Amino acid sequence: MKKTTLLLIILLSLLAGGGLFWLISNKNRILLSLTVSPTPTPLPTPEMLPSPSPTPTLPSEPSPTPTPNKFANWISYANKKYQYQFKYDSDWFFNNHLSGSDLDDRIVLQGEIQNKGWPNIEINLQHFSPQPADVDQLKTTLQNTFGNGTTIGKTTFGFNNIAAVKASFPASPQAYASDNYYFIHNSHIFLISLTDSDKAEAQEIYQYFLDKFKTY
């Protein structure tokens, strides 16, 4: 019994001594493991973040095609003799000194009349006997001159609202339809004659011509 107790004491002493020896030998390693902080987890950088999904590109609407200006090449003419002015297409035939008329008494403007019959515009100095003094007298004179079959009425036209009498002739087998504007300016009577005036495209051109006409 005493021998067993003695052996147990010796064995425990050896174990305790070995444990103490191991602790002394590994003291620095144990202390280092207790004092060193764990490596922090790095924060994500922009390169590490997932790329955002691209915004879908909507199809662009086509730009509207600009409407060409059919009157872009119209130029101005001023009749200094009778003090009126108008615009006309620079591609048209222009003549202000025809045979049998004095300079600027009769003006002829013509476009593609061979193919269309229009545009064909004439501005003529008119003479009546007796000479009407105002628009009302002018209207009566024209009614007496042309009689039935002609639409005659007072109107205004031009940039400065010129008082006029409009006489319209319908188309016939012998002639084109025509609109005729008679007006008095500086004691003179003038006629603007528009040939083949019942065509829609011709009416647009003639209306632009009339809108730009001006007395001064």
C-alpha cells in the first residue's frame, strides 16, 4: 500500500514537472498569441463592388424633315414710276417693257405656263372713259363692262390692305380661269391679272404674290 502511494506521488510529480517545463518553454509563443490582434477584414473597394447594370438606351426619335420653303428664291421688284412693289420667283420670265407699252406700264411674269398654264401674272395700267374716282365707281364701271357671267365684288389685298375690285372669270374651252384685281393708286388704275387661277397650287402661289404686294 505504501509503495503504491509512493509511486503515484512520484508519477504526479513527474507530470507536474513536465507541464511546468512545457509552459516555461512556450511562454513567449503563448503571450504572442494572446497579444496580437486578428487581421481586420478589408473594406470593399470600388473595384470590388459589383458593376451597376447599364441603363438601357431608348431608341431616339428621328428628327423631323424640315419643310422646304418654296418661296425662298423670290426677289423684290419696285416700280418707282408708279410707286408699288412686289416679289416674284427669280426663275420666272420677267418683262417690264413690252412692245406697244411704255416702260413699267405693263409687267409680265411667267413661269411654267407651257406645262401648266400658270403662273402667269400681268400688271397693267388701265384707262376708262370716264375714269372712276373711287372703288365704288370702279366696281360699277366693271359691271357695265363685263356684264353677266363674271363675279365682281369689292375686296382688299396686299401688305397694306389695298382697296380693290375683284373680277373672276370661270374657265371655258377658249380660255383659262382668271382672277383680276383692279385698284386705284395715285390717281391711276391698275389691273393685276392671275391666269389659270382655279388650280390649288396656282392659288397658293398667287396668294403669296398678292400678300407681298405693296403700294407706297
